[in-house]
Amino acid sequence: MTTMTIPQPSISEDDPYYAGWTDAAIDATTLTLDHLAVRAAIHADYHPDTLYIRGYMDRLLRLRCAHSIVTAAETELAHTDLTGTR
């Protein structure tokens, strides 16, 4: 299993965009992507700060993109015949 370090933004903590981005990164350590999508939808309905919501959803989209890239690479590797490569 690989470990991933989450880069923390170097912008002020008072910026609501990066507050949402960081909250999504922290939530991703314990929740699945589907749970994050539900939480993002709840934030979109009830959170008063639009920048916070955009940061949260931006991080969610990056996580989904990374997940799909890793899934595609693992699928390609699983379907590669390694016996005839040497």
C-alpha cells in the first residue's frame, strides 16, 4: 500500500478557498469519494461561503481525477501479459 502526503497550501489560513480545500483533504483520509461528494453537496446547499465550497469541490475533483488515473494504470497492468515480455 502506498502512502501519500497531502501538500498543504502556503496561502493564509484565513482564505476560505484553501480552508475548503484543506477540509476536503482531511475528510479524504477517512471518507470515500462518494461520501465526499455527498458532503460537498451538503456544503453547496448550506454553507454561506462560496469560495469555501469551490475549494472543497476543487479538491474533490482532483481526488477523483487521481483515483481514475490510478485505476486505469492498475487495470492496464493487470491485463498485461508479463510472461512474454522478456
